[in-house]
Amino acid sequence: MTVIELLRHDLRLQMRRPGEWAALVLFFIAIILLVPFTVGPEPELLRRLAPGLIWLATLLMSLLALDRLFVDDARDGTLDLILLSPLPLPLIVAVRLAAQTAMMLLALMLVVLPAILMLGMNVIVLPVLALGFMLGIPVLVLLGGIMSAVTISLRRHPAMLTLLLIPFYIPALIFAVAACDAVASGVSPLPHLLLLAAMLALLLPTAPFVIAAALRNGQG
Amino acid sequence: MTFQVENLACRRGMRMVFRNISFSLRSGEVLLFTGPNGSGKSSLLRVLAGLLPPQQGDIRWNGQAIDMADHRSRLHYLGHYDAVKPELTVAEMLDYWRVLQSGSEALSPVFGLEELKKASIRYLSAGQKRRLALARLVVKQAPLWLLDEPLTSLDQAGQELLKDLVRQHRTAGGMAIIATHHGMDLPGAQQLSFAGVSA
């Protein structure tokens, strides 16, 4: 019951910020829209680059979205209440990450189809791209959660989060895009997807505890 | 119930915020911290809540060194910030706090917030937000209240309500530690004044 109520609160809070999500969605679309102007409009080139570009836009969007994961709560005093709650902190954290993942997947559902049309992506890649999102977005959120908890005491340096996150995002990005490229060139995408799944399997049980510890000790 | 603090010291960054703080509270007692801005009242309350680690010293409950998980469940901490979300309504905010604090009873908002239950917190005044934050104190029974400048933004009636609340809490055997630079007339309260410890 508690989990459902916490989840409902986190989702409700996100739903009440439509402006922020609209900004993220437009940011994603803007990146895709600008690509033909920078690399040229040849359809074959865009088709080949499509999965990579979509993942790049996703990653940049998630950097912006994850920036506020715990910072708002730290600023308005809610984090103190969360730390003092008798509920297990990793549970509260896990619920927060789940809500964030759900919101990001929802936002991506809105923008991915227009992006695919704009870039003329091969349709046979779509299932693998979707599967990649299912596995990859939680990975981005879990890594982002760790970094945003670690940097909570460095609130005045928002650039730190981006700098710290990018090296950890690279493996996820490589596997997710390689899976799409594999299926486009007629090879099995399975090894890449499994490696992505392995990253998720490693992070899923550990990240909430790491984040909880970072939040508790970041109060100096 | 007793709450005892011995030789507590706290350092933030390079600066010693306070040291050699000792006091002892029993059921029904209130301790007022007074002192100028920056003298360490807030830091001390955060240490007492377990939100900041002390540099040295002991915190004891009934003579035993505190266990953090138990300690958290027996205290209410009201900090500088109201911890309210402008996106939510008053009722939704209270509901979230009830879940966070594992309070069982569905909470009826107090402090003249009854008519504002469905109002968005975005449109509340600073004083109304403070009243809402004070409503946290009744979400769950907790023997130890740690209040940081609770009078801020409250009007006369609000201040009276708060004093009433503290009075009831004391009658029920609770204890309260209140940091304030206004001074609060609570009969029989102990005083601990902070001169500001220089490092």
C-alpha cells in the first residue's frame, strides 16, 4: 500500500509539471529536427544514423530530466522528512526512480515515432529500439540517480552531474545503438541487448542502496 | 523518558559551530535555544535529529546511546523550510506526509486550513504554508519535537495555536526543543543561550 501511495505521489508531482516535460519533449524534437541541417539531408545517411541520433537525443534529454531528481527535495526541506521517515530509504528511492523511468518512457513514446519518420528509420529496427529503451532508460535513470545523490551537496555546481554521468552513460549508449545497427544489417541484436540487460541487472538491486547511503551522508 | 546530551560539538567545514553543549530533558519539559543568527541553533537541532553527524559528544535516550532508526521514529523535526510542494493541494500534501511518517489515521488538517483542503499550495501565503508545515506535528504521535524557528511568518493567532500545541504535547508527556530568536513565553521552559562559539 505504502509503495503505491508513494508512487502515486511521485507521479502526480511530475504530472503537475507539464511545462517541464513539454520543454524536454521539444528539446528532443529540436535535436532530431536540426540533424539534417548539420550532416546533410541525404535519406540514406539519415536512415543509417537514425538509431544513434535518437539515442543521443534521449541521453541529452535524460541529463536534463535527471538533474532535478533529488535537488528539489533538498532545496525545499522535503529531503529532511524523507531521511527522517521510518520507511526504508532505499524503498523511497526506488519508487522515485520507478516514477522517473515511467515518465521518461512516456515522454519517449510521444517523440520516438515523429523522430523515426523525420529520419526515415528502417521499420524493422523499431522493436529492437523499443526493447533498448525498456532496458536502457532504467539504466540511465539508475546511474543518474546515483550521480545526482552523490552531487547533492554540490548543489551550486550543476555541471558536475553531467561531467560525472557521461563516462557511465557511454557503455549503455554503445550497446543500445549497436543492437539497432545489428538488426539493420541483418545480424542478431541479442548479444548487445543481453549486455544492456546485464547492466540493468547489476544496477537494479544495488543503486537504491548506494543512493540511500549517498543521500544520508550528503548532509554536511 | 529522558533525553540527554553531553559535550556535543559540531563542525561544519573548517568552522566549529558549537561545542560543549550539555543538557537533559524529561517528559513534559521544554528547552528553548536562544541566540543570534549563525550561533549554531539550527545545526544543533539537525544534529539532535540525526541529520548531521556530531563532531563529538553523546546523545542518549533513557540513558542509552541512541539507535538512529528508533530515534527517527520518535521525533518530529520542523526545519527552516516548510517542505511543501507548490504543485499539490493541501490535502494531497498532508496525505504524502502521512505516508512518509507511517501515520495511520487519515489526517484532518488543522490550523485554519479546513477550507483550504482543495486549494493549491501555490496560492497559499507564507504564513499559511507555515501552518501547513505545523500540521505535520499532529500527523503522528512523537515524544520529541525539534522545532527550528517555528514562529516565522505566523500571525498572532498562529503563534497562539503553536503554543497551544506545545502545551498539549507537554501535558501528554512529550518534550520539545525549540530554537528561536524571538523568545517564546512558555512557562517553566529551560533556556540555553548561544553566544556563538568562536573557533
